Amino acid sequence: MFESSTRLQIEKYKIKRNANLEEFKIKERKYHKAYRDKLRVEALTHYCNGVIRCQCAGCNVTELLFLTLDHLNGKGREHREITGWGWKFHLWLKRNKYPAEYRVLCFNCNSGRYLNGGKCPHEVGSYR
């Protein structure tokens, strides 16, 4: 059970929160977005050894919005069904000490590998 002073603090917090509910929701969204962004950057930084960029030879993309994590074994969709998508996946990586079977690729290289039988167009020089 909560002590009476703790219970009183909780009630005061609820009254203050409810009085400024919209402001509270905005602050909550900002906080959670910052947390999700931090998880993503931590994962990208880990897999890039500190310099965030596409890991494909011949590609120099560094824009965070274009970068994604690639499963080396090609089972990304199946794995995300277990771990979750987006920030849930990044949190799973962190909790599992960033397993080695991932790398950072830009969306173009990641899609190119999928469409080109596992080889990036940068590596083979053309599409199929």
C-alpha cells in the first residue's frame, strides 16, 4: 500500500495533469519521440562503429532518414513479427546487446539487394 503522503502526491499530480491535459499530452509525445529517436541512433551508431553511414561499398549515404537496419540472414520480416517494428525492434537490439547479424544500409541499397537476389546494384554495377 502507498503511504498517505505518496497517495496525496499522486492525487495532486493527477489534478495538475488533468487541468492541463493537452499540454501534458504534447510533452509526453515529445518525450517519447526523443526516446525512440535516441534508441534508433544508438543502434545505428553501434552497427556503424561510431560513424553513421550506409555500409554498402560504393554508397556514401549519411542522412539518418534514409538509413535502415538490414538483417544479414535475410529474415527481417519474420524476425520483426517476433520482436516488433520500429522502436520496439531497436529496444530489442539494445536489450540483446546488439547481435552481430545486422548492418546499416540506406533504403536504396536494402531494396536493391532484395530485388537483385541479395546483391546490391553498387556491387554488380546494374540491376539484374
